[in-house]
Amino acid sequence: MKRHRDIQVFSSECVWQGRIFSIVRERLQLPSGLEQDLAIVDHHGAVAVAALDHEGRLQLVRQYRHAAGDWLIEVPAGRLEPGEDPRTAAMRELEEEAGLRAGSWTLLREFFPAPGFCSEQMSLFLATDLSSAGPLRRSPDAYEEFKILQMTPEAVLRGDQGTIRDAKTLLAAALVLDRSRT
């Protein structure tokens, strides 16, 4: 977990270790002298892909998200393996989730989805020049089930197909739309 040089950490203890993340309890002091006792979700990071087809539509997946208690529509995304290059992970996720490959990749933005309690940093890529991965495509993970959808960035932001509530997808649509206007 990355720490700012001005922060004094008194103690750090991993209280739970899972397959995707761990929970770390830390006691620290801010430069002002304020002390904090925090539980942090320590995460290796993730990627998301704003895959834009030749008709200007984002390639999206609908999947069940138990933490949200609902089916959500999202851009393809997934976690980084320790030490994995974000672009390599983005290429893998686009193929596994949408069955697509891209001829062009651009990093749009890096951001923290939930910095109040989680160290996860997400890299959002724009993928264009899309083509089918074909019959030898990488399969989704055994525990994943997707329905593929296409929507324009404008439709995502309007909330067509039901309300889009996934933050990375809303950000992807907004950044793609802003990019097309400049």
C-alpha cells in the first residue's frame, strides 16, 4: 500500500487476506498531529475499458453484482494481478468479457474509485479499431456471466436501458464524449 511521506504510521496489521484484496488496520498521524485508526481494503488495482466501435457505441456488459444487490451495466473491467501491466490486463478483460480485441489503446485516466476505504487505483483505457477475438478467444472466468450491450456515450449518461449506476462506466462515457467534442 502506498503511503505519503508526511504521514507517520505507528502500526500496520493485515487482519484478513483474501484472493482479491486484504484488509489492513493502521494507526497513523497526520502532519497536524491528528491520529487516525483506519481499516483499509488493500487492492492491487484494476482496469476498465471504454471500447468504442466504429458506430460510436460503447461495448458494455450486464452482470449481477451481489454487493450492489442488482444487475449492473458496466464497461468491461477487472483486477490487476500483482505486478501486471495495466494495458495487458485491459486487453485480457476486453477479450474475456466482450469477446473483442482492439487495434488502438489509449490511457484515458487513472483514478481511485473509493479512496475513503480502499487503495484500489483504476486505469481506464479507450480501445478502438475493434474486432472479434474469434473462436480462440479467452473465456470469461468460471464465476462470471455477462450479457453484451452497446450504447452510445450519450445514452449511457442519459440512463437509457435503465439507470446506469456504475461510476467507472459513467466516467468512461463522459470522457469519451468530451474527447469527441475536442
